[in-house]
Amino acid sequence: MLCYQCEQTKSGTGCTEIGVCGKTPEVAGLQDLLVYSVKGLASLAHIARNSPAKIEDPAVNTFINGAIFSTLTNVNFADDRFLEFVSEARAHHARLSAKMAAAGVQVPASATEQQVWFGSMPHPLLWNSQAAALGGVGDMLEVAAKTGIAERQRVLGETLAGLQELLVYGLKGVCAYAHHAEALGFTDPTVYAEIQGALHFLNTPGAKDVGQVLDACFKCGATNFKVMEMLSNAHTDTFGHPVPTPVTLNPVPGKAILVTGHDMHDLHMLLEQTAGKGINVYTHGEMLPAHGYPGLKKYPHLVGHFGGAWYRQKIDFAEFPGAVAVTTNCVLDPLQVYKQNIFTINETGLSGVPHIRPDANGHKDFTPIINRALQLPGFTPELIEKRPKKKDVTVGFGHKAVLSVAPQVIQAIQEKRLEHIFLVGGCDGSEPQRKYYSKLYQYMPTNTMVLTLGCGKFRIFDQDFGTLPGTDLPRLLDMGQCNDSYSALVVATELAKVFKTDVNSLPLSLDLSWFEQKAVAVLLTLLHLGVRNIRLGPRLPAFLTPEAVGVLVEKFNLIPANVADPGADMKMMMKNK
Ligand code: FSO
Ligand code: SF4
């Protein structure tokens, strides 16, 4: 196997024998094969859509986003689920082909002529329609090896193969966000068309050209901006705009369910199904911002937050005396001690762990999770007594809440009481280099503010940053999940309008900690919007060669975070550099 899609990749170059995340070579191979199959299906859907018959296939649209989402880091480790996905891709391909044939739409011969792209493999369009069924995992892995990154590096060279992966990883992030929005009933036909158009592009001769691939990456950033806006609207239309809300980190007596991941829709369904059952629901990791939404905080049994960032889950889940519901990444191979208590939902999967599937109407029956919670002891007064008491944290500073205090922020900037704003967004992880972010906060002068996003906030979310001098404004405002980067962009754009300037000229610095592919999508959005001087750390992506990094540095002044010296980075950022 070779996988280098996330920041924690082995030795900063690539996981080869087993993933640092725990991904087996079998799962890695099946994921490669799934992406290859989906590239073929996306090409077919693109050709169908752009044909005179204008064929749009909603089932294919939904499938592609879900299947791609399942290949993100820390989403799915179950090989049987990937076997299902691969055969579903082929079934969709056959169904759509039949629909096209019935409408008189043919795949032009020119679409499949670039065999060279895929080494010894056929064009992805042809692969899906090959009649021969594969015997099993062994056969599939043999095929998968021919579609993997190592083979593409051999055929295309490392820079081009890496830039194509930049596009694929950006699309993985877009698919994840679009899938969340779809769960709440929000879709946009142009988003499906753009995702599939980009996947199709990767099957064409244009994908041999570095310039065209980079353009496609920035276009992917534009699609992601649209998707983040759609997801933001999906959240706020469904659950209301977040409002500043204190959240307790201290559990209360009673049976308990912990909900982790990013999917607010699942949390909502679970709150509905547990109402009146004497079960308390806690958020974990990226679900923390849920407490700020009026439509979720109204449930009295959503009682608090438990635990820290995703990489601590083995400690958190082992300590939690109830059931655990996993809605999205980041999930890890479970310890035996809590394996009986954990359930996966949506695209997540763990071998040997029960998975909750939706019915034909999208309804998910969480009875197995509820029953497990009722069997487990929950939090007893004795257990609570043993735990250290913690202070509340405050969440809920979405763009509406932040813009409501904009006049105070603007006045503070004009009166030089507020010198600089930092946006420290992104993910957390266990590597020692990530201490850079913890230290960075210590160097922030008191006349600065910091906006946080994503699970990176867990480095400081329970610390008291006080208020901005001369105001009652907290210096630390958490804007939400990684996908709420949209809120940060709205705030930055509005501030730029007030100061009659552009985002790059504001006293604002972006220091991003990336981990997986949603962060790649957000980065591409920022680059598409022309944001410069972004710091990126703790390490640069392994899939970008020095040549590719050079292009981004030259075009956008992308700056590698100075993990060895956060104080030096702080000095530069205070000078807007
Ligand atoms: Fe974190 Fe994981 Fe939200 Fe990521 S929980 S690391 S970028 O999946 O999505 O911030
Ligand atoms: Fe390695 Fe990350 Fe790929 Fe897992 S997802 S195999 S840790 S590069």
C-alpha cells in the first residue's frame, strides 16, 4: 500500500505497510479501487448530464458523495463495507448505462482513448462496465494495486500524481460537506455537476498538464465555498443561528450516550429518539458546537460535553460509562474495553462493530444504541465525585453572533485597543509538533483576539483568555466545526468592507493546522479566494513535491508553520507577514 493523504502519514512521506491511522493494506487497496470506480461512474454521469438528453441521476449523485466520503482519513476501516461500495459503484454504472442507452446517448469513443493514464488498467469508464465479476477481496486487491498512488507516480511522475491527489483530496472534503448538507435536505445540482466534472477531468488528457490540474484545484475550492455556504444555511435554517452558550464539561448522574463526529442531523434524530427515556446525551469532539444551536440546545437531555479532540478518543470512550454513537470521522479502531458500546452511522465503519443503516426514507432507528445505554451504568454520583471539576466553556460564535459585536470590534481596532486577530483553524492530532499551536496561544499579546474552528480548539478551549481591554468581548471566540470556516470568511469579508480594503490587508492572520482532507478543501477555498500569507502546519502535505509547494508559495505566499519557534511566527504575524 501507499497512502499519503493525511498529515500524520508515516515519516512525513507515506504509509506503506499499515496506516498510522490503523488502515490495513486491504482497506487501503479497496479504497483505491473505490476511488477508481467512482472516477469511472463520475465520467459516465458527466457525459449523461451534458448529453442532449440531459440525464440527471439522483441516486448516482448521492452515492458518489457518500462513497468518496467513506475514503477520508479515519472514517471507515471495514473491508466488507468497501466491497459493498465497489459493487454498488458498478451497479450504478450498469443502471445509468442502460438509462443512457434507452435515451440514445452513447459514450464517445474519444472519452476512453487515453489508456496510458492507467498503466495496465483500462480507462475507469471501461473498468466499471467490464462484465467479468471479481472473485473476491484477493482479485480486487490485485486490481487495486494497479490503480494505487505508487503506480500513478510511476506513470505520471511524483509532482503531477501529487497534484492530482490534491484535487482528489479537495473533492473528498467537498463530498463530505455536501453529504452533510444533503442529510438536512439541502442540495445544489451545480455542486454534483462540479464534483463529477472534476472527477471526469482526472480521466482526460488535460489532467496531464500541471497548470490545468492546478486550475481544477482552485475550481474545487470555489465549489467547496458554495458547499460550505449551503451547509451553513442547512444548519442555521434547520437549527437556527448559533448563540453564545456555556457548556458544562462535568457529567451529571444518569444513563448516557456520547455522540462524536460532525453530523448535527444524526444528533438531532438521536435527541428526538431519546427524549423522555431517562438518557442524557453528551457531545464529543467536533460535536461540541451543537450546544450553540437553538434547535438542539432546546433538548434538556443534551446535557454537556465529554472529552477532548478525536485522537484522545481511546481514553475518552474507555472512560465513558454509556453508549457511543459515531456519526463521522475521526474514528479509530476501538479498544476491547469499549468495543461493545460503540455504534457506527453513515459512512463510518469499524470491523466487528454494529452499523446503523437508514431506511428507505432516511430514518435511522437508534434503538440498539439506546438499549446499550440502558444496559450500561451511566454516570453514578460516585463516578462523578471522582472526576476533577471543570469550568464551563462557551460555544456559539457563528458569523451572526460575531457580526452582532462587529461595531465593538471595529471601534476597538480604530482605537488601537485591538491590534490583531488570529484565525487558528483546523484539526488536532497527537504528534509532538502540534505543541506549536498550544505555544502559539501563549505568545498572543492581550490586545489581540483569536477565532478558533475545528478540533484544533481543544488545545485551548477550556482556558480563560479574558476579555478584550475596554470591552466585555471574550478574546477567544469559537466559531464551530471545521466546516464553519464559512463563518470566518463571512466575518473577514464584512470587516474588509468596513475598512474599505481586502481580506489580505486586514490585521488578520490565518494559521491553519491541517490533518485530513476536509482541511484540504478549506485550504483550496482560501486559495481560490486569493487569501495570501496563510501559515500551514504542522507539516506540509507529503503529496506535494517541493516543486508543487514552490508554485503555491510563489502564487499565494503560503508559509510553512515555524513549528520550532512559534514566538518567531507570532512576531511575523503581528507585522501582518
Ligand atoms: Fe477534526 Fe477529524 Fe473537523 Fe477533521 S475531528 S480532524 S478536518 O475530521 O474534520 O476538525
Ligand atoms: Fe496513513 Fe493517513 Fe493514509 Fe491513514 S489516512 S494510511 S495515516 S496517510
